[in-house]
Amino acid sequence: MRRTLAVAAGVALLASMLAAQEVSQARRALIARAQALELDTPYVPPPGDPLQHHASGYAKIMCSAVFVTGLDPAFAAENVGYFTAPYEHRPALGTPRIDREKRTVQVTMPDGTVRTAKQVGSQGCVTLPIGRTDVLFTPSIVASALPDATTMPWPMGDVLPDSPLPAEVDAARVQQAVAAAFDPAGMTAAFVVTYKGRIIAERYGEGITHTTPLESWSMGKSLSGTLMGVLMKQGVYTLDQPAPIPEWQAPGDPRAAITIRHILNMSSGLRIIAPQDPDYDPTGPYPDHLYLYTGSVDSFKYAATRPLQWPPNTVGRYRNTDPVLTNYMIRLAVERRHEDYHSFPQRALFDKLGIRTMVLDTDPYGNFLTHGYELGSARDWARLANLYLQDGVWNGERLLPEGYAAFVSALAPAWAADKRPIYGGLFWLNGEGSFPAPRDAYYMTGVGGQSVLIVPSHHLAVVRLGHYKGVAPGGRALRKAVGLLMEAIPGGR
């Protein structure tokens, strides 16, 4: 028996070493290809000390957790939002000071510098520039025009049917999937499954309900892409037009060749540093990818003034510049029509879908930071997923252009050139089998274990939101749950 176990352990170790070697070789190939295409343009790192940015992120995360989600401050400090507020740096920043009357959170750095985040209107929690006590725009309250959700049936409201599940659904397997998703170590906060638009499974963690807005992180990128799709359906933009970024319009500016498609495909080629880059050096400058959350600057202007690192549509990189510029173009279009920018998502999309809980944070200049700073309930993310399962049509009204769902779920050409079948149009693809689901599946995802999986061949949407600290076991639990759902739900269109 001991010999058998030793052999098995040896085989597992060898397999692990070979897998690591393959990953390393693939990373080297990615770096080599990118270097061969790289342009001779300068890189200027973001200003400010990294700890200053960590403090900015910490203040914002705590502000949203306390004032938007309603979490206990001690729980939030221990378990929520490590991405822009790394857990290992929190002790150096002390205990955040929460002022419930002013709706502010203050974090003090060791040198006495204070970073303040403030909840403003319906624009969420904003980290203020150092020394400022308020934002640089006029906040507003954005109210849904929908009736009370408790008076309307799902999906426009929250009243669920009491009829049995469809006969083809294995209800026992579905319940096994729900149980699997709630591995205690995973800290799952919300889990919702829909089949053909109907909620067939739902469960929440302690203190969480179906209306609780939860940190969603980079799932907001897919929301930005959806709002761009709404404008395309309205005839404002087209996929293949040059991106109308004002900073790129000077004669001879090479960035004028970047199209909206390139931006949505995460292949604009703009030069920044992101932790996901294959050649990222964690000892180097504070990455711009994070600075676009924590810098307390005009994020649109910062992204728009980055030079090209590669020719457009040649190298695919997961970088916040592209969704930030998507939001920039949305603001340009809405304000060109003399409409209110901050209410546009609610009027043009959320009220159409029955969404009432989404909170979209801004920078101090009022620019949406939905490349990762947004919160929403699991049911509202399920509604958005079902818009795509219905090819952009809701209640008989086409909200997205015909074929837009096919675009966002198709492999981006620059990512295909890198032999990485994992990214489409501000959505991730299941091209490498990240989930035990068909390869037609695509998904929104955010750090900390936030996921919305869309499986067209099964008419299925799976939403999982969780507290950041449980990300690793939470991810394993979700994959197990998805595998069980594939057994419970028949495939085929």
C-alpha cells in the first residue's frame, strides 16, 4: 500500500512539474511574440507611493462594504476586497474611521496622510484626492422608474412562480449543486441559477438577501460592453469605426487606427502595466491597471493619454485601459445628446431588465469606474445574463444589435494569435475549459470569486458572488457546482 501511494504521489508530482513547465513555456512564447511587435514608445509610471494607493483602495472598499452592502466593518476589513486594498498592507493602515453621518471612511497612512472615501448620491463610494473633502462633480440620485419589485413577477420583479420545475430538470442534482457552491471555506454570499429564464435554484449567505448589492469587480467590464451595445443598437456607434477618443484626433496620431472593436476585444495595444501581464514584475512600479481604480484622477483622461505599445489588434492583454475607454465613449455619446450621463444606465438598460440594485461607482470627476468598481445583487446579474441568452431581446424589444451576443462570445483575433482562446468582447470564454461546461459557455468574472456563467446550449445562467477571502475554495466549489448543473440540465438548443 505504501509503495502504491508513493508511486501515485510521484506521478502526481511529475504531472504537476510538466504542467508548470508547459505554462512557463507558454508564458515565454507570449513574451517573445509581444517583444517582437513592440513599438518604441516611452512608459511613464503612475505617480504616488504604492501605500498611498493601497490606502485609497482600502477606504473605498470599506465605504462600499459598510454603506452600500451593509456589512459589519470588522467583517469587511478581514474578508472583503483585497484587490485594490491588499490584505497584507491593511495592518500598516490601521483601523478605518467610519463616519456614518457624513458617509465617509478615512484611512490614515503611517506618515499621517489621510485617504478619504465618501458615498455620494447614487454614484457609490468615491476616493477623494488627497486634501479634498468632496468630489469634483455634482452627485445625483438616480431612481428606478419601475414599480415595487415585490408587486411584479420575475424577471421584471421578484415574485417567483410556485409551479414545479420543468420535467427535464433533475431537481435533486440542482440541489446538490447549490450545496456544493456553499462550501463554508469558500464564503459564498449569493448563488442563483436560471434555466430558460426561470430561477431554478437560489441561496444566500448569512446577512445577504436577493436585493443585497455585493462587490462584483471586473464583471462590470461586461456591463460596460453591454451599455456600448445599447448605444450601437441606437445607431450611435458601430464596431468597426475608429474610436472617437478626442485625445487621438491630432493628424498622424497612430492611436486613430484603434477601432471600437479593438477596445472591446482588449487589444487596443495601449501601453500600461497590469498584474495579469505575462512579464509583470511585482517589484516594479505600481501598475496603471490598479491606478485606474486608486489614483483619484480623471480616469478617462489618464487612459486616453497612454501611448501605443503594440499596433492595434495584434496583441491581446487584459488591461483596464480598454473598458475605461469604453466608458469614456459612452459618456461622450450620452452628453453629446444633452442627456444625463449618470442616469443613462438605469434609463437605457436597467429599467428595461428589472434591475434595481446596481450601484456604479465613479472617480472624483464623475466618470463611471465599471471596469471593477460596481456592486449588484445576484438576481440583477442573472437578469443581465439572460439578456444575452435571449440574443439581446427583452420583452419583445431588441436592446442589443442582432449578433452582438455572438460578437462578445467569439474569440478576439489578437488573443487567437497568441493561442489563448479565452477572451471575446469584454467577456471571458470557456475555450480552455475553465469551467466543466461546454466550450460555447462564456462568462463575466471578477476577482474574489465573482462569476456569471452563460451556457447557451443549456439555456443556463449561473451567478456566484462571494467574499474575497474565500476565493480559492470558492472557485473550486463553483466548478463542482457547475459540473453538477451540467448533469441536471439537458443540453442542446
